[in-house]
Amino acid sequence: MKEVNFKLNVQEVGVLLSALQLLELTEENYIAKEYGSVAALYDRLNEVWEKMDTSETGIRNDVVPSF
């Protein structure tokens, strides 16, 4: 199986984005070796998240990611 599609709500996407922001450089490098760019995944998830209704999440839109 190469791809799988599944639904995530806005809070779940927010959790993933937050987790990606909290990675240490060594963890990011390991993930990049094994699976691919963390920054690219963050950008894809963030693009989706920005299109979602985030009015009920309490997540601040003005936080700039570290990537």
C-alpha cells in the first residue's frame, strides 16, 4: 500500500503541527533519513489546516512556525 486516506479534525491536525514544531534537530534529521522532510510535511499539513474552521480550537493563527 502506497497511500491511505483518512479524516482528521482540526484539533488533530493542530496536534500534528504542534508536534512537528517541537522536534529537536536530531529527531528531525532521523525522520528525514527514514521518511522524508519534516518541513515539507509541516507545510502540507499547515496548508490543509489553514483551510479548516479553526474558530473553536483556541489555536493561535499568528504563531510563526520555526521551519
